[in-house]
Amino acid sequence: MATTRTAAADTGTGGGIGRGTGRGGGTGRAAGSGGRRDRYGGRGRDRDRGQTAIEFVGVTPLIILLLVLLWQCALFGYTFTLASNAADMGARAGGGAQGNRGAACESAANEDLPGAWRGGSIECGASGSGLYRARVHLDVPVLVPGVLDWGPTVTGEAASVKEG
């Protein structure tokens, strides 16, 4: 005696032909799988979770180092500008002074320097060509002006015609 089976019996859902994908009426996924796994055992995007945070932590020190280097370059340029301006002011004051040209030169060169840059060496003197020369040497501060001054030294030079 042969028994006949209906489509509802094959699917296990009682819903007719084409419903389900085989015995037990499941959807084709293994029970508890939750999705397709890649060859490393991860679940695709889930294995990249936290990647942005790790990259941020890795790149942050490089960004900070770049900012520190840019700040140090700015201090170097500013110190060079200060040295050049101080030498120019000193040469003009020394060239136009009637009495003690050296004192006038040093006083004018130091006058506009900010406190952290004072203390550099200033050389003032006349040259044989009718010019009065000033040379200012300033130390470039390291990161914070007035705290660490063991950086390189920059020199500003200027000359002015001696008057009188």
C-alpha cells in the first residue's frame, strides 16, 4: 500500500507548495547562525567594529607632533623677525645719535624686544664706509618663550648712514 504525501506535509508549514525551503520549514539559514560568516569567522562589517577608534588613537600623536613642529617653525620665524627689527632700530638710533652711539644703539635694539627674547647679544659699531652697523643675536625659544632657550641662535643685521 502506498501513501501519498501532500505539499503541506513536505514543507512542514501547512502553507502549500513553495513555502519554506525544505524539511522543517526554515528559511535556509542554520539555526543560530545570524548571518553569513566570512572566511575569518567574523560577520562581515561586525569585525571592523572599533576600527575608527583605533585609527584615531594611532593618528592623534602624529597630528600633535605636526602641530608642535609647525609651532616651532613659527617661533623660529618670529625670532628672526624680532632680531632683524631690533638690528634695524639699533642701527638707525646709533647712526643718528650725537653722543654715545653704542649706548643709543643697544637701548633702541632692546626697546621693542619682548621679555622672553631679551638677553641676546647686541653688537654695534661704525664701519669704514660711513655706515653704522648693528648685529643682534637671539636664541630661538623651544615651544614656550622664556622657558627653554637652548634652541638655535638667529642673527639680524642692519646698517644706517652715520649722521653728523
